[in-house]
Amino acid sequence: MSLTERERDIVDLLRAQPLLDAAGIAERTGSTKAAVSVHLSNLTKKGAILGRGYVVRPEAHSVVVVGGANMDIKAHSNHAIELRTSNPGSAVSTPGGVGRNIAENLARLGSPTHLVAPVGRDTFGDEIVAATRAAGVVVDHMIPSDDPTGTYLAVLDASGELVVAVSNMRATDRLTVRQLMRSRDLLSHANLLVLDGNIPQAPAAWLLDFAAAVNVPVVMDPVSVAKARPLATMLSPQRPLLALTPNLDELSSILGETVPQNRADIARAARRLHDVGVTNVWVRRGVRGSLLSSLGDDGRATVVTLPAPSVKPVDVTGAGDSMTAAFVHALMRGDAPVDAARFGQMAAALTVASPETVRPDLTPRLIDAELRRSLRGETTQRGETTQRARTSPRRTSKEKK
């Protein structure tokens, strides 16, 4: 797509101020309204802007995330939690929601990202939109809702582990296909679509069908056991997924049976998901790490188990979101799925070691540096083990007895 210098100026202007009309563009470029109208017509024909409202075509390798946006309220107890009584501690509120967190992590990692999520016409909604925009996410397709902005209340113990959480996601629960259809042009030009499992079944099915029709790959995070259950009837080869990222309980929920905690059974479960159109099944296993099963062009699955990076947890909130975002970012930059999974696991470890739900200093350079350091540590440890084996005295036959 070749643009003239004036057309590039107009596109840059619309990226910064997408609500400008032809008169506003003419004023800022020193041109006339008539001339700008001609340029806008040419840009539409070239595909640089999409449809009405001068929606600018997404940047190269852009990701669209559709999901929930909430205000997170996190309470940390100073000591071990005592139930049914007041616990001394601290509390903070920050923008959250699985889809929103994934989008912010992607933007901070450098992937051009658009977020489509419902927010209420209230103070929380305004704060979420402003903070998400400030983090680098394009929020032009946020969906105004008559319902209050979603909230998520989490109580964590002194070690940073989640004790209990309560969420109110009515705005997301009432998301409709009609609301999403306003973003069709954006979705059709995405390089990758990320779906948050909080999306209701009908809109989620429409998104999968639409993505299949326009050949946009999809990564889906099931989010929870309850939200994963409808995938049992939604997944099919006609609705292919590039990747699905369940934990073991969510995997069991999708398949309708308990999947034991061992490599062979998880691999067999992943094979069943391959059969319904999922190319990469990445099963999160907490402190055990993860298992990635990837379907090759020859129809064979390659299964790799990945140990979890060592980390001292400060706050586990948002770890899974950063894990998904980093995985997607790495896929977008051309990493193999197994390398993208390693990258995602390290992003999660760095997030767990931070008090922030979305770690503000999370960058590809930081994650790659930690991966190299971790690899050097594993190599050194293996070398020391080999050396000890070589230098340890051999026992005689009598000693062996």
C-alpha cells in the first residue's frame, strides 16, 4: 500500500485524533476541506482507513483483544487470614479485567493493540479508559454500557496468594453481537484476535465464526472452570483456534471429565482439542510449569513440558494475563510456539514478583534477559551434577552390597 506524503500526514493525524472530521484535518494540515475529502476517499480505496468515522487501519502485526475491563480492588492481609473477622492490611484499586490486562501487557511489550470491551458510563469506566489509553492501548472501540463498570474484589494473604475473590461483570455478561458488529472493520484487519473467556457464548461464537470467515487467527484464554464449560459445544474445525490456554481444571471442564495430573493424560486430552480445530494447547500447571501440545502440518502432535521459573511471589493477580500476552507477543514476532510459551512463563514469573497487576517495566528485553539467566543457571547446575558424578569414588562390589 503506497501513500503520498500528504496521505501519510493525514493517517498520522487520525491515529492521534481519530474523531477529526474533514474540516478539522484541513485546518491542521493547511489544506482545504475539498482536497482533504479527496485524500480521505483515496485512503479508503487503498484500505488505509476503514469505513465510516475514519477508523485508521491497524498498524502492522496489530492485535485486537475482546474481553472484560474491570476495576480491581485488591486487599492484602498483613498476617495469616482469619475468617469471619477483620484482618489488618492494605487495599488498592487498579484497572483490571482479563481482556484489559492482556491488552495492556501486549502494548507494554510493544505489540500494537486495540481493546474492545464494555465499560459503564461512570467514574470507574472513565478511569479504566484513561489508564488503558495511557499505557499505549488503542481504546477507540470500547463499548459504552448502561450497566455499571465491572468490579473485581480480591483478598490476598500475607504471601500474596489469593484467598477469595468476588466479581461483578454484568456489563461483560450482557455483551451482544450487535455491539460487537460495530467493530467488524477493525476485526477483519487484525493480524491476531485474542478472546477473553468472560465473553458470553453467543458473542464468542459470532467472533469465532467471523474470525474464521476473514482468516484471522484466534488465541483464547478460558479464564475459569465455569467459563470454559461452553467451549465443549463451541469448538469445531470450522472455528479453528491458533491456541487455547487452559489450566488443568479448565481443560477438564471443557472435556467434561477429570484430566489426571500427568504428562500422558494431559497429552491425550490435548489431542482431543486438536481434533476440534485447536492447533496449540498450552496447559498451565502452576508450580509444575506447563505443557504445550502443538499440532504439526503432518497431523502429529509435539508435546513439550516446561518447568516453571523459580520466583518468590508478591502478588499472583494478573500473572495468567501477562502469560497469555507475552505468549501472543512472541508468536507475533515470529517465535516458535514452544519458545513463545517459555517467554510467556517468564513474563508471568516477573509479574508474580511484582506488586502490580500489570508490571509497568515489563519489556521483551527484561523477559529475554531473565530467560538467558535462567538458561545459564540450568546449564551450570547440570555441569556441576555431571562433574560430581565423574569425581565421586566408585564403590566396590562389597560396598554396593
